[in-house]
Amino acid sequence: MQDIKAVIDSLQLEPHPEGGFYKEMHRASALIREANGNSKNAYSSIYYLLAGHDFSAWHRIQSDETWFFHLGCDIAIHFFDPQNKLATVQLGQESMQFQVTIPANTWFAAKPVRADAFCLVSCVVGPAFTFTEFEMGQRQTLLDTFGTTVLHKEAVEALTRG
């Protein structure tokens, strides 16, 4: 297994507000016009690394986000589907699934499947990611919305902070 610190240093990753480490790798120069008339970059991409017990806390963004697996252990991505049911997709060598797209405005969270390893993915967001369109999930609000079963409640509590 590769050394996590070496990967973080080599890729110049920095801490991400939702957990883990990231670095923006590309922001398209092409612009698109949104329905509100504003212009926005067509897409953006990042490297994203999660290690051990760390997780990407429940959040949602206003654009589709496609995850691509690169290195390390598999990663479990949890999300609430349009019927508010909890779904999970696993990316990596073990699952032999290497990409998944999370639709815009979907609550989702992620965690490595092994506590003694890390996973490195890329995330492509289109239209491009901006922190102004990023919403971190609040535990009680998510429980009020999705906490209808023990499984849902456990997933919300395990993947929120504070």
C-alpha cells in the first residue's frame, strides 16, 4: 500500500471542509449560460482523498458530480434517492465499479470501506463547482427529513459532524 502522506504531498492536497483532502485540477475556460442568465464555467475537476475513519460528510451541490476511482481501497458513496430511500454505491477494484454520477441537489456522503486504508478519486462537477452552491448537511435537519428508519438514522448520524 502506498504511503498516504506521500500521496497527499505529491498531489499537493489540502484539507476539504466536508472531510478528507483535495486539490482542484482543472476549471474549464468554456462558459455556459445558466437559466438565471449568469455565466459559469462548464465544469471543474478535483482529486479527492479519504483515509481511515475520515468521511465526506452529508452534503449536496447544485450540479451533477461524477466520481472516478483511482487508487487505494474501495469507497462507499451513500445517497438519498428521489424517493428518500438510502442507496449506496461502492467504487473501486473490489466492486469493479469505477465511476458513478450523483445527480444535482442529491444529499450524499462517502467513506472508505476499510479503516486501515485510503482511497483516491477524482470528482468532476458540471456546471463547475463553487462553494456558494455547496450545502453541508445539518444532523437534525437530515434526521427530520430522512430519519424514518433505523438504517437511515444510523447513516445520518455516522456521516455528520458535531
